[in-house]
Amino acid sequence: MNGFEKIEIYGFRRLRSVQVEMRPLAVIIGANGVGKTSFLEMFSLLSESAKGQLQSKISELGGLSDILTRDQAENLRVDRSVSLEKYGNFKYFLKLDIKGQQFYEIEREALQRVPLLFNYINSSGVDVQYFTNDNQVPVRPNWEHNPLETSLSQVPKMYQEAEAVRKQLASCSFYRAWELNLSPTSPVRLPQAMRPATLPGNRGENLVSCLYNLRETDPDRFELITDSLCAAFPSFERLSFPPVAAGTLALTWKDKNFSHPLYMHQLSEGTVRFLWLVTLLQSPNLTAVTLIDEPEVSLHPELLRLLVDVMREASKRTQLIVATHSDRLIRFLQPDEVLVCDADEQGFTTLTWADSLDLEKWLEEYSLDELWAMNVIGGRS
């Protein structure tokens, strides 16, 4: 599987200096305000920069001056290692400098293949240079180049390797589970259009459409979802999709205890949230990186064990990064799946894989969540 092997972040909020070797599944634990969500947001920022949306993303975050490590950084730097099955290994470097109070400039950007040390992009400010394997002479843009967007996002598609890296960086989705609107009139509760949706949407606006599409086009994947529902809810029988109007479908949930099926607006918040999470994680069209913030919201502790199983399966198809406050969720994880987020003496973020700590003797008597509660592995400050 393609993936991101390492990321180094300097100067982003509490992430003054963080280097992490990435794995297929990373569940980040830690106290409030130590940088868990900031770590996810950095992946999202890089993704938007690869789509040509860096300026709007920085504006959304309040401007570069608002997201720099306060009193400790004058620029934002990120160095990311990317592995592509077809093309090999690459390093991508981006440095943003403040320019005035509300503006920024891309001071340095480079895309390099390793270990060959061949540069595909080598840009300093307005001096933008592209290279190809066939021509090692730098080529400067002969089109209108936007200095506020990355060279990577504007690379011509003829440069195949650089375009492959750009697509990989851009392929990232960020889901904040607590933003899922479950009010009676929210999109996730209402009938939805019959369309080939491949993901359930950030707020469940395509959940019904996605499930129906999976049932029709990928019945094996749909069966995995219903198997998870059967394991989570012993009285569950099946999902159905009765038409409501031309091109519009509802979703019903058949429960053994009731003669009539339940519609979405009749299901509990925890049930709908679990259905949304399982549908998302079982999707065959997950992006290269999937970020989920606080998936445990509204879920019964017993559902968390099943959720971890689904997360592990999903991590074979996407690099899955999850931030959580739930000790119950941690109970079902292995140390090599847990990334401990803590604050050093100055209040800046540290990230440590739990399996790098000396836990063998502790785990003979305690579970991982108990060690977290006892502050043996950190992440409680």
C-alpha cells in the first residue's frame, strides 16, 4: 500500500518540533490541549496545499500568524516522506514564512526522490524550478504561476512522478465525529438521492446513498457492514431502502423485537453514529489518509471493541489516524497502534509510540487503558 512513512513538523501551534515514523494505524491519546487535533490538522493542511487550496485553508485557520507556535516560531516547516509502489520513495519539504500581519510567502519548496537525490521541484520564493527524469535542466513556468499556492499543486501533469506525489498528498479526508449532526431534521436522518456515493459524507449527508450503492455494486462489502451490525446489535436483522419519491430512498432498520422496521429518525444517536463509522471504514474508496477525531462520541463501550476491529481492517486500505479521549477504546488496542501525545516542560507537543516504552512487565498485570489511567505511558498532563 502507498503511504507516508515519516512526517516532521516545525512551528505549527504546539507542534514546535515533532518527528514521527508513521504506521498504517495510529490512535493518538492525550489530554485536552496537548496537540492531538493539531497533528490531524497538519495532514489536512498539506492535503489542501496539494489541491491548490493553501491560501483558503490558511485563511480558514485564522492566518499563518495564528497557527505558528506562539513566541517560538517565525515560519512553518513540514518535511514528509512518501512511498509510492510504482515510483519509489520521495521527500517533500515546504516552508512558509510570515509576510506582514496577515500574509505569507512560500519561502522554500522541494520534492526529491530518495535515495537517488533527484529533485523534481526545487523552488525558492518566486524562483520556481521543475525537473523531469528525461531532462535534468531546470524548467521554469511559462504560465501564470500563483505564488501563494505550492509548486506541487501547479505541477504540469506531464511530470508523472511529481503528479503522483501530489495526488497522494491530496488524498486525505478529515472526519470530526462530534460534528455529525443527528437532529431529527439533519441530512443523515432524511431520505437521500439515489446516486453512486462512495463515502457517507462528513455529516452523513450521503450515508443512505452510499449504503445503497454498496449493496448494488459491492455486495460482499455491504455484507461486511451488516455483519458488523449483527455483532454490535444482536436483534438487528437487515437494512432496506424503500423508495420515497422519484430517485429518493429512505433507509429502514429491521429489528427482531419489532414487527415494523425503524426509520433513520427513530434510531438512537449511538446506532446512527456506529452505522456511519462502519460504512465509512468499510468503504472501498477511502482516501490515502483518513483522519478521524473522537470516533467514540455517543458509542457504548461494547461497540468500541467492534470499532477497533473495523479500524484495523480499514488500515489495510488507508493510513488511518485517529484522535481519542476514550480509555475504553484504548483497552482494545495494541501498544504498536497507540501514539501518546504529551506536553513537555515548556508545554510543547511530544509524540511517542507506546510500544517504544518499557511496558512488557506492566502489561502482564494491567491493560493498556489502565496504564494510561495510571499515567504510566503519559498522555494525562
